[in-house]
Amino acid sequence: MLNTFKRGGVHPADGKGLARDKAIETPVLPKKVIIPMSQHFGAPCKPVVKVGDMVKKGQLIGTSDAFLHADIHASISGKVVKVAPMPHNTMVTCMSVVIESDGLDEWAEGLPLHRDWEKMSKEEILDAVKACGIVGCGGATFPVHVKLTPNKPVDSFIVNGAECEPYLTCDFRSMVEEEPTRKFVTGVQICMKVLGVKKGYIGIEDNKPEAIANLTEAFRQVPEVTVVTCKTKYPQGAEKMMIEACTGRLVEPGGLPMNVGCVVSNVGTVIAITDAVCYGIPLIERVTTVTGDCIAEPKNLRLRIGTTYEEAIQHCGGFSQQPDRVIAGGPMMGFAQYQLDIPITKGASGILALSSVKCDVGEEEPCIRCGRCVDACPMGLVPSQLSIFSSREAWDECRGYGVMNCVECGSCVYVCPAKRNLVQYFRNAKGQLKAIQQAAQKKAAQ
């Protein structure tokens, strides 16, 4: 019997056949990059460069005094031509540094380094991760140096290799290609050393047999790490679902993975940790899947941070037909975009261009109380009732029904026959409740 979470979940058509067999490609160097100062969970960075400055690849260009932040680095060498608000995939606009390439692609002085992680202390490893601005590459973009310092004892490190979001294949390619696999194995061992744990798990859905076989062989000399074959079921890759599948432990509502002794990371994140610790290389590029039925030639691309969506799509032959939606991320949790001059960021796992046939767009109708969303919710919530409370701005009721426990996976939307925009209702409710809490805290502090 395959490992999985027990409650809820859905089985959408995965669409992965479009790009799963496309080896990772590296496009030509972009002539210009737009690098946002907010690419992470936490406080945005402030630019430390100005218009006219010449910068090198890997050079620090943005930082913050806030505890929860991740430094930003130049992804190419060249001249800073603009420091101003620019389009962003989730924030409309964001303060950004625009760099015009000099064509040399020169590293900042001293990079890359060559360090033996086994001889480094825990503190040295964490300093390297922090200095390189490593964040979760799966989409949550939580600063990794913070995640690797949990304030409770942990005994297990889990890597989410499920890549359960339809269409996306960037993690799959990283788990089957030689160089990423080598870095992945090293990164897992680095994380286990920092956390002081003796047990590691790699959870992979059973629709990726090549990855399961490759990593089982790759970790043969690391017996502390177990490759776990998980049932293909969305959202298998969500933290709490992956913990249940790999360890059988249940994270209580509102709880964190460390409450059950676990830390969870993503494939791309672990590879970036190896680059940071062993070579001192900041997170200035990432593998992104560019796919969908409107992309002429779907591919997995290693893109510099700041490359525009338009450039990435052009490298894949452009649009084969006019898309109904261009989505940042996957179809279940991604964000629809209204322009293509937005940049690739640290959390950009995919660019998805879909026709109206694939989008299945319809007019929102009143809830018919069918209960399908309740069956699908992996968190045991009642999405139908929560959406009604949110539409009525009944924020206390939203809190009481557990809206803050929603992982925004979109399973409820997928099964809803009334085409209700459930996740949007929940995001709004969560934002309103956070604003109410912040206002109360500010008032109490006066």
C-alpha cells in the first residue's frame, strides 16, 4: 500500500507529459534583468546599489535589518540602469533593481568558492546559507537559514519530491539528471548535519518511477535516508501531507512541522543549499518549467533571476495559440498574470500558458451544498460555509471555522460544480484577520 495522507485530496489530470522528458536547458544570457527586492516570505529588502553602479554576478544588491528576510544578489554582471517599482507576479509592483548586461557574466570577487561542507561547523553552514539568500524554491519562499534553526527538537528531515502540482516538471528533471542529483544528495546531508538529525526521507509520488529509482541508487551509500514512494494524489507535496505520508505523524491544526519533530524542504531548495555552502553561490538562478497547451515547445529552463516571462516563453518558441491564461506557478495554486514583462523570482517553479479548453472557466454560481469541497479538503475544513462567511465579511466566523488552517491548495475549487472562487474568498478572509490582529497589537502597544 502506497504512503499518502488519509483525508481529502483530488486527482487532476497532471499534464506533465508536455515537459517531463525535456532535459534542463540553459538559455542565452538575458540582455537585461529585473530583480525584485521582495522574493521571499518576510520583510522586503532595500537596494544597496544605485543607478550607474557596475555590478558583478553574485554581488549583494539588496538586504534588510529585519530578522525574517533573504538577501538579494545580482544574477548577471553589468550596469544598474534603474532602481524603481516594477511589475511583480504577486504584488502588482515591487521595488526592483534593473541591470543591463555587459555580456561578460563575470563573478563577484572571490566567487565561486570551494569548501568542504563536512569540515564546516553548523554555524558556518548557516552563515553561508543566509549570506546567499537561500529561500524555499517550492513557492513558499521561506528563508532557509531560519527554517534550519527550529526552536523545538526535531528528529527527521523530509524532502518534498512529490511535485504534485500539475504540469510542473522542474523538480522531476532535477531528480533524474546527473549534476542536480549529485548536488541534491550533498544538500540533504548538509541539512541533516545542521539539524542534528539521523533520519531523512525523500517523498516521491509513484508517477515518477525514474526519480524513485535514480534517488534510491544515489542514496545507497547514505543509509540514514529513505526514499518513500507516495501515492499520486494532490496535494501530496504540501508540508503536512508529506509529513503524514513519510512518518505517519499528524500536524495539529495551526501547528508547524517542528511540533512533530520534522523539517520539510523542497528539491530545488536543497540543491541551492549545496551551491551556497560548497561554492558560496547565491540563489541567482533556478529551474523553471515553461509549459501548457499554448506553448510551442514546453521546456525546463535554468533561468537567471530577473529574466522576464516573455523571454522565457520566446525561448520555448513562443505561443502556439493565444492563451486564455498565463499563470505564475501551477494551475492549482498559481497566480494568473496580466502582462509578460514580469521577472522570474526565487520561487518561480513554472510559467503555464493554457487555452480556454484547459482553464474550464465558468460563471460563479451560488453554493448548491453538494459537499464535494468538504470531501476534497485535506485539512478537514468546510469550504462551502467558509466562503459564505467570507462573502458576508463575517471574519470571526471565518476564524472559528478554521480559515487560517487553509493551505490554499485549490482542491475545493477543482471539484466545485458551482465554479465558486473559494481560494480567493479564503485568502481575503486570512488577510482581513491578519489586519485585525495587527491593528489590535498596535493599539495594545500604545
